[in-house]
Amino acid sequence: MCGIIGYIGTKQALPILLEGLRRLEYRGYDSAGVALVAPDPLGGEASGSKIFTERAAGKVSELENKFIDNNLPGLIGIGHTRWATHGAPKEENAHPHGDCENNIAVVHNGIIENYQELKNELAARGHKFRSETDTEVIAHLLEDEPKELSLEKKLMNILPRLVGTYGLAVIDKNDSKKIVVARLGSPLVIGIRGSEFFIASDPSAFISQTREVLYLDDGEVAALSPQGIEIIEKGISKNKQSELLEWSAEKIEKQGYPHFMLKEINEQPKVIEDTIRGRLEEKDGLAHLGGLKEAEEKLRKIEKIIIVGCGSALYSGKIGEYIIEEYAGIPVECEYASEFRYRKPVLDDSTAVLAVSQSGETADTLAAIREAKRKGVLTLGMVNAVGSTIARETDAGIYNHAGPEIGVASTKAFISQVAAFALITLFLGRQRQMSAVTGVRIAEELKTLPEKISQIFSQKEQIESIAEKYAKFSNFLYLGRKYNAPIALEGALKLKEISYIHAEGYPAGEMKHGPIALLDKNFPVVAIAPKDSVYEKMKSAIEEAKARQAPVLALTTEGNNEMENLADDIIYIPKTLEMLTPILSIIPLQLFAYYIAVSKGYDPDRPRNLAKSVTVE
Ligand code: AGP
């Protein structure tokens, strides 16, 4: 996720900015940059100030290397680590971004959804753009404001034009003794040390400098200058109380959560919002996926899709297989990427191969895509890391916008993938036989999911105590049917990879073909049994397991009271469309695995033997 740092005070700003950027590295990023405003050394007193900007793709150390010989002067500056959402991770797209004359520099977290429309309008007015980012439009909008206005006034004039979310900071050579910040939907915090001020997307960036903080709220603008801090809301100045931070830097990086995995599980309501943001046209039940636009006509003609992936990405693909077949009417196969690349798959120009990958760097998935390209078929990517290899090597694709996933066990990326498959299904289905009514129903239900995920969190304490009860077992059998058969696989994987307990995921119908021989009082079953089209079959599987004395933990739909007589323990999930239940049913299983791992004293963020991205075969 992008990171912001800024400083205005009596010290050289550059070292403070670079330290802040280093402290923000944990958020995940792919480029970085700084901009300072200072008297122009070549222009003498009369010339006023100048904006000095340096940026670099890659790590903060790449940026620091640019200052080995030339130190940037100045007591006022802003910095940024970028997690690419629009435009590849390269120097031209790194923040800060400037206006045509480089009189202004801006850093921004969030997404400006209407940036293209603003960019077209500004270009028509003669503005020249240097990047592919949405952020750059902010600098050019400010440039068109009357020069004599204060920077905060200019910013307040243009903010109503922005649709989307922002946490941003701006400096201006024509109002050179201040930093102005604004917040809407993306956090911004001010640090205070006497007459020195810091700004950041989270306080870990400046916690070594001060613990006195003042959090901005949505809709607030703040002007920081030697005269102090002015907070403005709807054009009116207001007072806000600062507070003293108790946290350590490490704790702040996890925003108070003990592990990144738990933080990312809790981010999931927002991740669904971010995945679907700006992509749904509810009134006609359509999905607008810019990344598939250039392949739109080819996609209209494809008659088969092969989904490839590894691990959790594969399991989301298995759900995608069911959804696309049922609602878009296209035959789909979901393949282990590591198998696909060595098989002799039958491919022709009516086939599309879709790679799912959070990192966009998984070797087996990349190799599968390259094999498909060698055979000349259309390749698509569903990737979280913008600009990653798989994103760049596929013909078209969709970004998840789930933000960087730090925990090795995939959680928020997985549900974002399932939601993205729902978007792809709308896109393909509405090109074909899917009715507007069905499309509208899916689009409307997708928008309810963030709240429904939050409802599941209200059972956290109960899930934790169930986890402690089951932590003693050495084996588990996870069972599900249809859309939840892949959730049985994903739930078992979560438990395996962070608690090192043996767990098998199976389609419930397979139990009587072998696995049932395993069951006894020491071999619990986790049954994913929402009230859906296969619920009665799941009930039978639970009864068969109970007949073998296996303890049963069941997941079922809120209000389904008959489960009380069937299972030993129950976790309820809200009702939703059958095709979307996986997004809800996986949440309790993520928490179940997390609490068991923690109860056994393991670190869920760094499970043994595992890497976050398997870039080797
Ligand atoms: C999931 O919890 C695992 N960490 C692992 O299976 C992962 O999903 C797999 O390695 C694929 O990674 P990718 O999505 O980055 O390609």
C-alpha cells in the first residue's frame, strides 16, 4: 500500500523524509520519491523558491543512491512509496508528481476514479502529462487555480472535482513556507514536535521523531506552516486535540494487530469495496473492466476458458470455474499451473487461458502463461501486484486492488480474486445470455458483502474459543460442495500452512469413496454447509461423519437452527447469493486457522518452509 511522509521545520528535510520512507517499506511498494521546496540556489533572493524532486523505481535504497553526491536542500518536503494501482512501477509513475511548470509537487494515496475524464479536460486545455497515474491530475488542477490564492485555498477549490479516495500532501513554490494536506478515505496523520510538523499515512513513518499526533478525518484539509497548524473543514477553521501515541513502530505497522495476517483478515470489507470500486454499473448489471477492453471482441468469441494458478489462487480459480460456467455459460477448466505446463493441453483460438496470481511472479503460473502464448491463445491475468511479470506478459487482465498482502497465508487477496471472478462473469455473461435482471442481482449483492463480512467478525470471540477447543487435534477433514468445495481446499490449506496440522480438503461427495475411513473421535470434520442448493447433501455428510464419532464444526447460514442438532460446534454466516457464499464462508476458516496457529505459539506471518511468492519451480 502507498506510504506518505512529509516534514516542515527547522532541520534539513531530506534525511527525515528518507528515514520515513524506510519505515514505510513494510507496507509494500515498487517505487519511491521525494520533493522539497527551497530557495533557488542559482536564482538569488529575487527568484524565490524552487521545487526539487527525485524519484526511483524499486527500493528506497535506489532513491537514496541518487543523493550520494547531491544533497537536496530545504526544510520543507514530502515523500512517497508507491504501490502501483494505475500505471506500471517505473520512475515516471513514481510520486511526487508535478504540474507543467514544476511549481507544485503532490503525493497521494487512494484512487481518483474519474482521473481519465479530468486528464482529458486538462489535456484539452494544453496540459502536458508525464505519467500514467491518476495522481498527476491533482497537480495540473492546482496549476490552473489563480496564482495569488493560498495553497490551501487552491486545494479546497479543486477537491470537489475528485471522485474517489485520497490522502494527499502538496507543496507549492509560490506559497513556499507550507505543506497542505487533505484526507478523504485514505488515512493521514500529523506529527507535532514544538514548531516542527510531520505528516504521514501512518505514524510509524515519524514515530522516531515524535509521539504527539493529530489524526485528520475525512473532509478535512490542514495547512502546516511556521505559524502552526490550521485545520479546515468545509472552508471553516476548526480546532482538534492532539494525542500521545503509546504504540511502538512495529505495532503501528500492524495498526495495532498482533500479526499482518489478522490485520489483512480485518481489511477484507474494504478490500471488497476496493475490488469492485468504479467497476459496477448496477442499473444495467454490467461490469466495466478497463483491463479487458482491448480483448473485448476476442472475449465475445471465446468458447472455453482454462484457469491456471497455484495454492489459494488456484482455489479461487476453481470457484471462478463454477461461477463462469453457471452464469456466463462458457466451459471452463481450472488447472494446477504446475501441471498445465507439462501436459499437452488442447488449445485453439477459441480458448483463453486466465492466470490468477496475487504476486504476479509465481514461476509455475508464469510458465503456464508462456506455454499458452507459445500456442498463440489469448492470455489473461488476474493479478494483485501491478506491473508484475504475469501482469505484463498477459494480453489483458484485471488488477485486484487488494493492496499489498504481507502475510504469507493469502486471505484478502483470495476473497478479492473471488469477487473479481464475479466481475469477470458479469462482463462475459452480459456479452452473452445473462439477463439484465440477473446482472443487477449479482451487482447489488456484491455491494452488500463488505457489511456481511463485518457481521462475521462479531463472532470472533466464539471462533477463537472453538479454535482453542479444536487445536488439540492432529488431523482435520474439510468438506464442501459446489461453490464451497474449493473453500474446503482453501480452508484446509490455511490450517496446514500456518499451524502445521494435517488437514485435507475434499468435495463432500468424495467422502464415502475413501476419506470416511479416516474418521473417528480424533479426526474432526469441518463442514461448509450454507443453506443452498446442495445443503441437504451436506447434511447427509455431517450425519455420516457423526455416525463415526467424528467431532463436527459446521458453517451454516444464519437462522438455520436445525444445525444445532447435527453439529458439535457451529459458526454462522449471513445469507447471500449461492455463487458469493465462498467470500463469506472462508472468513471464519481464516480466523479458525489463525487462532489455532497462535494458540500453538506459531507466527502466522512467517510460517516455516514457506515464501510469500514462489518464484522458483
Ligand atoms: C496461500 O496461502 C499460499 N501462500 C500459496 O498457496 C499462494 O496462494 C500460492 O503460492 C500462489 O501465489 P500467487 O497468488 O502469488 O501466485
